[in-house]
Amino acid sequence: MSRVVLVTGVSRDLGRRFARTLALDPTVSRVIGVDVTPPRGDFGDVSFVRADIRNPVIAKVIAKEDVDTVVHMSVISTPSGAGGRNSMKELNVIGTMQLLAACQRAESVSRLVVKSTTTVYGASNRDPAMFTEDMEPRRPARAGYAKDVAEIEGYVRGFARRRPDVGVTMLRCANVIGPHVSSPMTSYFRSPVVPTVLGYDARLQFLHERDLFSALSHAVTEDVAGTYNVAGDGILMLSQAVRRLQRPTVPLPGLALGRLSSTLRSTGIADLSPELLGMLTYGRGVDTTRMREGLGFTPEFSTAEAFADFAALMPSGPRRSERVLAGLGRVFPVPDPDPVGPRAVPALGSDRG
């Protein structure tokens, strides 16, 4: 079957590159990219339509192009990428509602693929060693990106109940990383000095950018439905990741790192959202058994290999790192940790997936 696929969020790099990759698939006849601004860079054979998914006009685009498959990638993780928190919530939640309403009315639509995120599980000291797809977050999000994702997933499940004839696949992707990825996580690792949370060593999982595109393509072309964790095999501790980057670190108390995040954001060095700060404190692990056995997908890169590919093309830390480190030490003096006190390091637990 030759598919006509509509991809949202193509003005951002990952959406643009995925749409371009999908257009090369011989089982896909046409790819239509949708966003409010045109994408920059090579767009290949993808047809671009300027449209805002928050507007009901998206239904006319789906009908006019006779779209049978929709890939929703237009979810923003930080307010800075949307012009503020209110705009971010509108794009994420209202935009998804309008898109799903358009899909519900379109008889031609037979598949819906949604790029979600493991951020929906949150990050806390009460988390299990590995989250499965059936688990709920131990601390439900009350605001921000994580709450947006939880609402989006709820609307997607509602759509699946209303349109049981549509195959709905939701991919909960781990943090995407790679030499060409620009995200809050990669910006954090590219900082001249990497701040960490004193007394914690977060457990991290990554998904290589190429594996993200492969997983989305697989969900488009294969007859699979359901919700799946998608991540590279294995776990990488934050301390291991920073050592492999050969970047200097400065351990700070959690409250001090929270205060520092506004400075890093204003200077454009990194955007440490509350979700990312939680991740860098407690970490997160997800089980990917269902990905391999149900979705039928196995990533090419493990977590460690994905990080190594990201680190390989990253320049070494600039000479000013020592000055930045010294400055942070003066602004945020760190007391000596109690050598006999409790050290809040999450348990490693199982390393499946």
C-alpha cells in the first residue's frame, strides 16, 4: 500500500529531517509537511503546506491531500521554543486537540503515529528501576511540559476509542541524542562546565537520532498499534557521560542548580527546565521489551553508543572552562558533603532495555 503521510512540526530540525527521510521510502507515495513557518535546510521531495494545527483549517489540508497517515511531531518541550509558557501549552495541547478532531472527521485517515516522550513518567526518588508502558508516574506532573504530554496522551487515547478503525501508535521516546541534535539535554552536555546535583548520579537512557527516524518510519509502514517505550539498550550514569565528554563539572545542591538554571537560560547556554532538572537528579529507566516484541523494532545504537556518537563530534571544552568553574564556585559555594550521611543515589536495579 502506497501511503500519503502528513507530518506536523517540520519547521524544527527533527521534524524536517524525518519528513525528508520518509519521502525516500518506496512504500510512501507523498509526504506533506505542515507547520506555521517554512523549514530551513534541505526538504527533499516533501511538499510543504503552511498551516497552524491549532486552527480547524488543518482538516481541509487532510481532506484536500487525501491523507491516510498522520505523524504528529509538533510538541515543544521548552517555553523558549514557543514564545512563552502560554504559547507552548496552546501549541502542544490545543494544537493536538484540533489535529485529532480533524483526523476524527477524515474518513481517509487510517493511521496515526504520535511521537511522545518518556518524560511522561516523571522523575522522582519513588520511581521503579524500570518503567513499563502500563505504569503511571509516581508524582503526576502539575505544570509544564510533562503535564502537556500527559494531557496529549489522554486525548490520543480518547481518539483511539472514538475511531477504533484507525491504527494508533504512540512512541514514548527517550531523550534523543546525536551529533546533529539541538535540545535542552544536548545543550546541557555542551556547556563549558557541566553542573550536577550534589549527592546524586542519575541513570540515563538515550535514543539516537537515526533510531528515532527508523522507529517512526517503522510505525508508519508496519501494521502495529499501541504504546511503546523506545530507547537504546542499557543505562549510562550521568557521571560516566560527563567523564566521556572530558568536561569539568561543578556539583551543586539542588536548590542552587535550580537558581543557576535561569542564568544559563538567559545566556543561551542551556535551558534546564524543571523536567530536565528532575531527570538530572533522579534519572529514569524504561523497559523496552514491548518495543522489541510488540512493535518489532530494535534500535541500531545502544544508549552508550548513541552518546558516544554525540560526543565524538563535539569540540573539547573551551579554555575559559576553568574561569567559569571558579566563578560558579564563588557564586554557589558548596559545603563539604557529610562523609557518613546518606547519599541519595538511585538504585541501579534491572538493566533490561
